[in-house]
Amino acid sequence: MSTFLQQLINGISLGAIYSLIALGYTMVYGVLKLINFAHGDVYMVGAFMGFYLANGLGARGAQMLGMSGDGIVARGLLGGGAMEPSLITALVVMLLAMAICAAIGVIIERFAYRPVRKYSRLTALITAIGVSLLLENGGQVVFGAEPKFFPELFSKRNIDLVGGASINSADIIVLVIAIVLMIALQLIVYRTKTGRAMRAVSFNLQSAKLMGINTDRIIAFTFALGSALAAAAGVLVAIRIPRIDPLMGILVGLKAFVAAVLGGIGNIPGAMLGGLLIGITETMVVGYLSPTYKDAVAFAILILILLFRPSGLLGTVAQEKV
Amino acid sequence: MPRYLRNLIIALVVIAVLIGLDFVFQGRMLNPYFVRILMLSGIAITLAVSLNLINGFTGQFSIGHAGFMAVGAYSSAYFSVNYGVNLANSLGGGKVGWVVALLVSTLIGAFFAGLAGLAVGIPSLRLRGDYLAIVTLGFGQIIVVFLNNIEAVGGARGYSGIPIVKSFFWIFLVAVLTIVIVYNIVNSAFGRALISIREDELAAEAMGVNTTRYKVMAFVISSALAGAGGVLLAHFDGYLNPKSFEFIKSFEILIMIILGGLGSIVGSVLGAIVLTVLPEALRGFAEYRMVIYSLLLIILMITRPQGLLGSTGPLKAWRKRRKLTAENAGGGPAAAPTSPSTVATQPERPAPGGENLR
């Protein structure tokens, strides 16, 4: 029972991160019908931006003290630090990383995807793979191929729960931030004019254009939003598990995409649900079967969805028009 | 001359040429490094041409070719190590025995890779859309995870002790066979069905093409040929490592056919050779190689999405010119091509893939 509860907690925390990334996939797919393969790598860039920002802001942590245990509060490098490591630092780091990645997302869209939008969708897909590899290999050159360790931004504690399980304070923060971000996204998409325009574009790009929507700007905005969420996920992952490397986005990106398909691609609540389900299933497999095959779980789930419910859990079957 | 006789003669000539070249290369008259690159190009040709069948001609997007290659390589290597040696010895251990053992091994590799293709293809090709891309990507990753954990084939340490067959003849025989198979498929009724699926899947279905069946068949054939390519690789160095089948490998094959042009066999062959030789020439920039590749890919997609030889490749342009001059000279339909296979199989189109990835 305690194993179950423990794995459930871990799964929800992991799943929340998958959800954040899956949202970016699903939104871009909604407006452009494009699998943005580079999305997982934007998440990686987000984690690295967080790493450099945290160090720049004066947090000193796990990288110097080794993989420290609980309770080592990092102190600033510059005489007490420009900023004391705290939850506030973590938030500032995350928000700045989100802003940088939003800009990167817009740049990718502007210079790689927009020029090929007039060609077939296969061309766009190949371009996306190109961008993904550029980020991965460029990341290896720029950031270095060896893994880096994210500084500890606040002290982590284990809080014991009833039933023998325990929850780490990092997990709570990850979950709270993820929920806040998802609520914010929900408000943007369903309560603002831009959000309405996004939904219109994803419904039908041509008609949206005819109605006077600046579709290019909406598409760029969608990329910005998705990339910002991916960056947040990157920083949150680094807070949970401080080891980051330039190839960390490949598998996570793939799983998040599966999460988006599971929920119903193009469907925002679906991506959240799918992410949680993938996260929980994965930790359950680790807990009860074997950690070796945890990376195979998402793939098995994908095959099952494609066989039994290709439109996803919350997706609707789209009729094809000729 | 009857057609079959002509084909038989061509086949014999090709085999004779390959044996002759094999003799030359085995004779150590050439730089062994050069011969090695040449043989690796042959393996790359097999892989690229087979991938082009599904990506270029059928318009479905597979990005896990290395996975099928791995299935072929490992299954054939397992056979060769555990049974192939005995089989060869029981047949006298001479040249004949080895040829039989290698043939069986190749067939086994192709069979299992085709089987994997069937398992991946059926769920993902029933649907229209980009699902094949994501499923093959996942398959490629998962195969590596499994290979890393199967101790019978060495796990993460790699699989060593596979009988080495460094034969120019064998490698290029498979490469030529792959080209012939793909060429014949593309220029048959089956191939026309595939091309119709690429151009417009809905219209193809409306015309009575069983799209799922054709897509799955093309995918299985493509996977099986990739498996044969894997068999060649397994026996080339006598050592396999799961690392060499990671996504980067699939991507390399993909960029070969995109560079050459989707839907162009000549393009695939050239792309395979260029991308095998280029890294050797760029050894000093190994660190930046993949960065350059990916930038190149993006720029190519923006400026020339059909690839260098796609749709208006030199061969097709030449053929069209020849057809035109023939029509002008002979005048009228009398000069029309005698065999329907020379009718341009691919209409001019802005980019391969078209609208069918809906």
C-alpha cells in the first residue's frame, strides 16, 4: 500500500511535467497540424537556461557540493548572493527561462517553420526534425555534452504522510506551479481575445484569416506559449532531478507527445490528463515491474491508443472533407 | 529478344561484373580504407533505397529505419553465431556452405525485420496522418532499450564473434537486388497504387485502392530490405552494438534520401554515397558534423523541399527529353514508349508527400 501511494505521488509529480510539455505539442498541432519535434528540445534549452540563470543569480548548489542530500541551502556566490536561494529565486529563474524560451520558440517558428508552411506537411515535419537535431547537437557544442547539475534553489525536505509514504517538498512545489500554469493557460485560451483567436485558427486557419485574424501572429503566440510551458517544465524537472544534459529532451519529448495523443491531440484538457496518466503508469511500472522497461511504457500505450481509440481519450473524431 | 531472356542476360552481366570487381577488391590492389568506404556505401544504398520506398514513393513518413535494421542485424547475427557456423560446416565448410549459410542468415534477418514492420505498420498505417512517424520513432528507441537488456546478444556490451563476411560481391548484390526490387515495385500496378496514395490518399481510396493494405505491404517490404541491410552490417565487422542503431542512424538514412530527393532511386543512391563519404572527409569537424547536417536539412527544406534530385532529377529530365524528341521525330503516337513503365511515373508536383499527410 505504501509503495502504491509513493508511486502515485511520484507519478503525479512526473505526470504534471509531462502535461506541461504535452500542452505545447497539442497547441502547435492544433493550429498548424504539425508535430513539433523540436518541442522536447525546447524543454531541454529551458532547463539549461534555468541552470545558467540560477548560477548567474548567485545560487550555489549541487554541482559544487556534489549530489547533496537534503537540507543544504545554497548560498550566493557574491558575498551572500545577489539573491538568497529561496522559492522566490526559483520562481524568478523559472519565469526568466520561460521568457527566453518563448523568444526561442518564436524565432524557430519565424525562421524555420514559417518559410516551409506553404509546402507540404511532410516538408514541415522534416524541418521540425532538422530543428530538433540542431538544438540537440548545437546544445552539445554550446552547453557541452557532459551532464550538468542544477543548483539547489531551496532546501528540500521529505514530509511523511499517513500510510508510510513520504512526499518531497520539491514535488509539492512542482505540482503547485504546474497547476497554476495550467490554470493560467486555461484562462488565456478561454477568457482572452487572443485565446479566442487561437481557438479560431485551430478550428480553421483559412476562415480565421478571412475573419481578419492575424494568423501569423497567433501562430507565433502559440509557439511562445508552448515553449514557455516547456521551459517551465525544464526548470521544474531540474528542481526535482538536478541532472541535466543536452539530450534529455528526446525521450521526455516523445513521452509528452504520446501523452498529447492519449488525451486527444489538439485538445488542451486532454494533454493534461494524458500527461498525468503517462506519468502514473510509468512510475507504477518502475515500482511494480522493472525500471528497465519504463521507457517502453509510453510506446506500448501509444500502440494501444492507435489500435483502440486513435482520436484519444477526450478527442473527437474529425470528419474528413474532400 | 524476349523480355525474360534480356533480363536474364542483364542479371548475368551484373553478377559477372560484381564478381569481377570483387576479385579486384579482394586482390588488395586498392587501398583497403577506400574499399571499406565503398562497401559501407553499398550498405547505405540498401538502406536508403528501401526507406525511399515508404517515404518517397508511398508518402508515409517512417523515421525508425535503424530499428528495423537492428532487428535484421541482430536476428541474423544470432542465427549465424548459433546455427550458421554449424550449417556451413555440415555442408562441407567450403565456399558453398558459407554461401548457403549467409543466404539463410540474410533471409532470416529480412524476415524478422519484415515481421517487425508488420507489427508496427498495422496499428499505425490504418490511420491517416503522422502517426507512423511517431510510432517508428518510438519503435527505434524501444528496440535499443530492449537490445541493451537482452543478454543473449550481448546487451549493452555489444554482440561480438559474428562470422565476418567482408565481401564486395555480397554487399553490392544485396544493394543491386534492393534497387531492382524497389524499381520494379514502383513501375508496377502496385507501385502506381502507392504513388496514388502519396498524391492523394482519399482519391486513391475512392478509386478502389485498398490504401491500408498497400501501405502496410510497402512498409513491410521496406522494413525487410532494411533488415537485409542490417544483416550486411552485422557480418561486416563481426560486431554489433545497440548504440549504432540509435535515432541518429535513422536520421542519417533519412537525410540521404531527402538530400537525393524523395521518390528518386538515383537520388537515394547518390545521397547514400555522398553521406557515407562526406563524414570521412569531414573527420576534423566531427563535433560539428551533426550541427552542419541539421542546418543543411533546414536550409534544404526551405529552399528546395523536393531534394536535389527530386521530381525533376536529371534522369527523369533526360527521359522526358528523349520522349519528346522521339515524338517529334516519329510524330504521333507511334513513337509512344513501348512499355508503360517508361511513362513518367511521377507527375510534376510541388513537393513529395503532397496533401496526403492530412
